[in-house]
Amino acid sequence: MKKKLAVSVSEYSDKGVKEINQDFHDVLIPKEPQLTSKGIAIALADGISSSAVSQVASKTAVTSFLSDYFSTPETWSVNKSAQRVINATNSWLYSQSKQGQYHYDKNRGYVCTLSAMVLRSTTAHIFHIGDSRIYRLRDAELELLTDDHRIWVSSEKSYLSRALGIDSHIYLDYKSFQVQENDVYLFMTDGVYEFLEEKFIISSVIDNSDSFEKIADILGKHAYANKSDDNITVQLVRVDSLPDREINEITQELTNKPFAPILSERESFDGYTIVRELSGTSRSHVYLAIDDDTNEQVVIKTPSLEFQDDKAYLERFMMEEWIAIRINNTNVAKSYLASRQRNYIYIVTEYIEGQTLTQWMIDNPNPDMESVRLMAEQIARGIQAFHRLEMIHQDLRPENVLIDKNGAVKIIDFGSTRVEGISDINSFIEQENLQGTAQYSAPEYFIGESGTASSDVFSLGVIVYQMISGKLPYGVEVARYKTKKEQRKLKYTHLYSDEKNIPIWIEETLKKALQVNPYYRYNELSEFIYDLRHPNSEFLKNSRPPLLERNPLLLWKSISFILTLIIFVLITK
């Protein structure tokens, strides 16, 4: 039976000697599939005593974190999801303070600390601001995992240097690390940790491991007995089991479903009737089929039987459907959720009747600039849908762009897509390996760097360049250079030609998109697409280069012709 992430929780909170309890804490353990995709979230917040409304702040901080974190896209990394949520909460708290009667006094506003953790797969992520604390007890050793954001002005007086609600912008402490089974994480406010000895904490946890839910009560009441002068809140989380490192929810089908056989025309297959094979390679087979229930044409993609034991390949294959389901964009091929039980491993997507961009370029060797722009804009809109979910396509090339009979563009094949949101889930996939086609892949891939949004900008730049010229900006040289030093030898081939009369600002736009060093490239597709349609004032300043740079072959032919003519004249005299 597959192991899952599981924890035990122990909690205690009391107002102590104070009139009200301004602390707040909670934990959220979701059901599948969010348990795998998002993990378990724990949070504790402590309001400041000088404020009469900080209990609202602490409750808001915890409840917003727990609810909003699980509402963020699954493809976002844990760090991005939590940071976005906490920053949004801080903005709300700060605005409430600014609008209240104590807007001139930060110490009386909606201010609190926050110490939060997300346990996802076998990784812990900590987000912290203020002077609440998170400890880890492992192998009978207690380790403090957070820093107190507190400034001492004397031996007895201090104040918070960082907290939620104090300013419009915050800086969160963030760290991540691997967790182990039987780790115990202790969340405490200062009303607890300042009144407990380390030995007592360790012995209380170890001696009461069989009644774990009682430990927080023991610690909290002991802090009160030790004359705690503040609210008392403590919660403990013990890691009871971790998921198998090589298995996750995305690939759960891999171990219990067989590969599909080679399919033939008119063959029945899992509720579909095969019409014909659309393509077949060493990696996969693609078929046009009819859904027997809806009579709708669909595309079925099956993995090659040669890869039955290749788990990295299988995960990439299953990821393709997982990605397609999450992207809803008119310029991206959509995938269909299974409406009935599947008995084999395969993917079902919409059928797009049309041609590849490769064929379109063959049929249109000299397209007008407006046609090129319209094509590029549609491709960019599709890729931007990936980028908004922190996905990098990594295999943008003409063969992966389909054009339907109405001229609408659809991006297909997501098997090489890199998803930041799953980068911390242990997986067979080697996301750093270059999966795309070398001619269209950004240079940084070939020196071992990870792809970014600007890597897809480069790929689109190559496609636009090829649509205009029928050639590649660097030929086939990019993949040959494996170091930054070698890549400096790459020479961009200018589009300038007297026949095509390409405007200089178009040339400069492409040149920027196709920079070898991503630092000098467009960061976003929107910038590139905008400059393709609107002359960039900076580019207009550049003068048309000399003929030697535009067309050296034509220059030397002209010189040779002139020299031949001179020689002929001299001979005939």
C-alpha cells in the first residue's frame, strides 16, 4: 500500500493572566488530491499586547493563510503560494490600521507575528515574521528553526522589529529542508517558550509519545505554573509517515495500469473507435478516434511499448495530461478528463483539424509581416498561459504548433514542460535535462542552466525569424557550444536584405529576443510581441548597417564584378 504524508497534532491555547487571548493557531490537513499537491499547513500568530485589535490580526493571519494557500494554483511553488498569501494578508492588515483611529500609532494597530509551516511530500517550508517560534525535536535534540525579530533597548524592554501589519511591505524569513518520520515540530508564542526549560520540553514530548495529543496541554499549563505573564499558545505536529520518495499523485496510474497495445483502424479501445494513426514515433503513437459515447472526434496518445520500464519517460508522459487539464486557453490544446474508467495508460486531447506551423511555412515561404505578427501573437498568448502558472514549455517549435482551418493557433505537446510547483515533489523526472529540440532551444539549456520565461521568448524568436526568412538565426550552431565562453562565438545572422526590406526596428526586436545571454533578452513574451507591432524608439535610433554586415556575399560579388569589369576594360584598350 502506498504511503502518504500523515501527522499527529497536539494543541493548547489559553489567555493566561491576560483579559483576552490575542493568540491564534490552527492546522489544515486536506484530503487528496490536495494532500499531495499542496501538503499540510500549520500556522500560529501572536497579537501585540499594546493593541486592542491585534486578536483580529492574529486570527486573520492564520485563517487567511490556511484557506488562501490551498486556493492558489497547484502549479505554484510552495514558496510563491505562501508568500503571495501572506503578503496579501499583510496589505489588508496594514490598510485596516491606516483607516482606523490609531493610524498614527503602529503599536495600536492590526499587528501580529506569524510562524507558519507547509509540509509537502518530504519537504518542510517555514515562513516566519515576528518573535513566535518553531522548534524541531529530532533524536532527543531540540533545535530552534526561527529567529526572533525583536530589538532589545534594555535588559528588560524590547519591541518587535518585524511583524504583519506594521508596514505596507514585509520581509519574511523562509527556509526549506527535508523532514524525517517521527520529527516533532513545536510552535510556541513567547508566553510559552520564555517560561519553559529545554530539558522539560524534550522529556515531556518523549515521555508522552503514546498520548501525543496531551503534550501541548502539559507544556501550556507548566508555562502558566511558571508565572507566564502573557497568552499561552503551543501546538505540536509529529510526522507519522512520509510518502514514498519515488511516488506521487501525478503518476499513481503508472503502477497499476498497463501500456496500450499498437492500435489499428476501426479497432475498439476503452470506449473509443480508432479512425486512423496520425503519427507514430519511437516515443509515442497518436491516433484519431471517435468517442463512442459522444460521437466526438478526439486524439489518443499512447506511450511507446519500448519505454515500459523507463519511469522518467512515464512521468513526463503523465505530466502532459496533468498540465493540459490545468491550462484553459484558446491557443492551447485542451485535454479531456476521463469520463469513464481507463484500463490503459494514454492521454485524450481535442482533435485539431489543420496543419503544423512547419507545413504552413512550407506553403507560405514569403508571408507578409502582418501574418507573421498574428501567428506570433497567438503562440505568445498560449505560452503566456503556461507562464502565469509558473510553467516553462521548453519545447516550443513549429511541429508543436497547429493551425486549424480558421487560422487559429493551438500549442500541443507538453511532455517537456517544466513546472515549478512540483519541483519539490520527489519524482523520477529529471527536469533539468533538455527535452526540447536543439534548433529552437535557448542557449542556456546547453550549459546546464534551468529554463525561464525568457527561454520560451528565445524559442518564439527563432520561430518568428524562421517565418520571415526561412532560416535559423544561428543555424545549427547553438547546441554545439557547451560553455559560456564557447557561446560567445555564436554570431547572429542579420535579417537585413535588400529583397525583403525588413524594417530596422523589426530586426532589432528579433535580435533582442534572440540574445544568447538571457540577461539581455526580453524577460516577458508581452514585451517581445509589443515591439513586433510598435516601433521601439530605442531601436529607431539605430542606423541601417553597411552592406558588408547586411549581405557580405552580395558585397563581394559586387566587388568581384567591378574588378572583372575593370580588367576587361584594361585588356580591350
